[in-house]
Amino acid sequence: MNSRRHLDHVADRLVASSRLTGPVVIVGHSAGAAAGSWIAPVMIRQRIDVRGLVYVDGNDSPNHLIERAWPELSHVPIRAVAAPPSPCNRRGRLTDFLEQHRPGCVVVVPGSGHGDIEMSGAQIYHRMCGDSSRAPQWHAVQGEVLDAVTDLFNQAP
């Protein structure tokens, strides 16, 4: 997830795939936000119609992939669905970064947790992140993510 070379290879494989034919919205949970941020410019340079990025309680990688890719993401719409600050989202650092650089692109779901997109199957988030949310928060997070994807997907290129 932190190797730029590996992520370039992943993006190249996605572009070469015959399955990648239409508009794309990249969704990344946790460190997947950093991976998606690095992959998006590679895909755009390959003329893939990347409509936007959705970060699901994302955080940047230790080697700052989001910050490194940021100049190439200036025209890419970004939406973020975040939990309140916790150890697993690095105390909301990405939320703070986004509010500074793209005010209004973040929705914080009150009472949600880092693993809510994965719902009840992710007990690790209860132990590691202190998540205590339940079905109403899980559904709220999933609804916000689906709304963000739909909004970005429907935007004209």
C-alpha cells in the first residue's frame, strides 16, 4: 500500500484490463485512500475517465502518498466520509488536511467508527480502534459512501 512502484504497476494493470471501460470513481478505506490517491493520477495520464475519489475514514500513508499526489489531484473531485477522530484514522489528520485544502468535501458521521464500512464482520476495529458503533452508524456510513460515489459518477467529465 505504500510502494509507489507497486501502485503504479496496479494502475497500469487496471488500465490494461478490458474490464475498465467507463467512468471510474475510486473508493479507498483507511490506507486505501492513499493508494487511491496515488493510482488516480496514473489512470488519468492513461486517459481513464476518473470522476473522483471517495475516502472512507481514510488516512495518508507513512510516505505521504496523498500529499505527494495532491498537485495532480487539483482538478479531481474528492469526497470523504469520516468517523470522529480516533487512533485508527490518525486522530482525524486527513479530515483536517481536506478541510484546509478542500473545504466542505468531508462528511463526519457522528458515532461512527473506522471499520463501519465493513459492518459487523470487522471485530478487529472494536479491539484496535475502539469502535462501538452499531447498525445505524454502519448504514449511515454506507449510505454516505454510496451517495458520494453516485454524485461523483454522475458528474460530467
